[in-house]
Amino acid sequence: MRMKSLVFVMLIITALNVFGQVHKRFFNKNGKVTKDSTKAVAYSLYQKGGADSLWSVVNLNMQNIPLMRGVYLDDDLTIPYGKFVYYQTVINQHKVGNDHSTIDTSFVVT
């Protein structure tokens, strides 16, 4: 009886880990998938969002700055679902004096 309970608990933990596992995919400057992270200019973090088979995706550049986030229906990330959010880097320069200025970098949703 205890062995069956232990096996059942282990199966539940394994199932939860499978749905929560984060995958990483690297992209080169041409936008193609590459296995070599040293040649990559961006990467995607994606995971299955539960039993509903939706895949959450966040694209980042190699400096960990977000580029896009969205949801796909398939694990190949080819069938988009719903709204996607795209981020753009904005540089704001503020003049402080005749010889000085400050620069702020921010990210906006486009």
C-alpha cells in the first residue's frame, strides 16, 4: 500500500515538472535556430503552460533585454495564439547644462 502511494506521488511530481520545464532556443543573426550560443544574437525561453498545450515564449537578446513575449499553440512555435507584446529600447537624452547631459535607457511596448 505504501509503495503504491509513493509511486503515485512520484508520478504527480514528475507530471508537474514536465509542464513547468523551461526550454531554451538560440537564434543567429539571420533568425535561424542555432545550437552554438557563441554565435547567437538572441534566445527564446519557452514552456508548456499546463494541460491546455499552450506554449509561453519570451524572446531576449544576449544582454537579457526582452524583445517579445507571446503564446503559441504548438511546440515548434509556429502557430501564434492571441496577442503578442514587442519591446523596443528607447534612449532619452536630457540636457543638464551647456556641457553635460544624462542618458536614460528604457523599454517600451510597441
